[in-house]
Amino acid sequence: MDKKAITILGEDSQSIPLILDSPHSGTYYPDDFHHQADFMKLRQAEDTYVDELFDFENIEKIGATFLRAEFPRSYIDANRSEKDFSPEDLEADSNGICDIQFSPSVKSKLGIGLIWLRVPPDGEPMYAGKIHPSVLMHRVNTCHRPYHQALQRIMDKTYKQHGKFYHLNCHSMQNHASAMSEQPKGTSRPDFVIGDRDGTSSEKEFRDVIVSCLKSLDYDVSVNDPYKGVELVSAYSNPQIHKNSIQIEINRRLYMDEVTREKNNGFSSVKKNLKELLQELRNWIIKKQGS
């Protein structure tokens, strides 16, 4: 990457143990991303504008910290384990370049593992051939590992200062399931999906505050269906010792045109409502700290 891979906002002014991250809203496409996809189709992998919706200025104002990726998820996906890649999709590593023991999940089988091998939404091949080991390790070392290291450092710092953290992993989702989804193609999605890996990544109260607030704003909210949370929710959470991570998915039809990627008339309303959600979380966190 000839541009920084990540941006961190609010770390120096953080006053409450609230951390947000957006691993998929990056729109800087590196020159060495030699895909064969139509660019506008490729952009359908982006969580376009999610970082804007959560309003950087407001993040600092409420005393939270925000981490975002600048690289696109189709280049390398920060919300996957670095092991989540199928070895058969890698060229022979005759020089021992790759230091990863792969353990592919269903995401890799769908072509949306660590490095995406399928083009959204229909799943045609992203590349003409297999991935070279040096390409994979370059992306891991310049993008994936720096993102995880930054998030873990922020979490450790927050936990040391407050004895807890509340982490909101921020995403957007297509209005209907694509051919690359685990759901049947065409399945409609609710306005929001809140995922805590069936209660294993967060205290229930944190989830309930989010769900209650969104429902009070007249949104259709689902919990753990169809998204429970992936790597960034599971990797560093442990609610037994007050390390809480939750994934939030926003339906893209609420705020943009999924094909053109242009904001629609709902953008300002969603942004306003997310500001209200974050204020509600701030009030709840401060109340818990004082109890």
C-alpha cells in the first residue's frame, strides 16, 4: 500500500470504554490489486459510507474511539482470520514465503475468505489464476495485521484504563441475499442485524440497549439472524471479564443506492439516528460506571 492502511480517530480524547471499528468501508484500491472484475460490481463488496454514518466528529465528542480500514475488503478482509484461506487457491509456495497455517471456513468456500476470490454479487472469478504466496503475505503484512494490531492495542489500552470495553463492529448489508451468501439468493434482510455470536461475545445488557434503541426509532431489528458476527467480534471478546463485542449490520437500502453507490434521501436520517444510538450508549456506559 502506498497509503496508510488504517485511520484511528478519538484515541487521544477517549473518555469512555466505547470502541467502534469499520473494517469494510475502505475505498482506496491499491495499484497492485490486479483483479479482473468490473469495478462497479467490485464496489458492491464495500460497506460504503458506514464510517460516515457513524460520524467521526461525534465519535470524538462522546469520548469514544473509532478505527477504520482504508483498503477495500475485496483486496483483503480484516473481518476474517488470517488463516481463513483455502491452500488449494494458493500457488505452490516453493520458497516458503507464507508463514500461515491455513484453516479455511465456510467463507473461503464461498469465495469470500481472507482474500476474496469471487466477484459480488454473482460470484464469477476475481482473478485469472491462483494467488501467489508473496501477494497474500504482502496484503497480510501491510493491511490485515496492522488493522488487528491497532484494534487489539486500542482494546488493551481501554481495558487497562476502565477494566472493560464495549466494542461495536460496524457493517452494512445488501437488502437481499446474493449468490455469494449463506442464505438463499434473494432472501430479504431487516433494517438492522445485531450479532453477539448467540450471546458468547457480549453481555446481554449491551446488546439489549442497542436493540431497544433501534426499535424505538421504528427500525426492524433482528438478532443473530442472518449475521452473528465473525472474526473481529470473536477474536478479542470475553464477556466473563467485561470484554464485549457486538456486530451491527445496516441495510444499505436505508441510505444508498446499492448499484450506483450514491447516497439516497435516507442518509441523513440514518446518520441522525445512529448519533442518537451512540448517545444512548454513552449514557448507559456512564450510568454503569457510576453504579
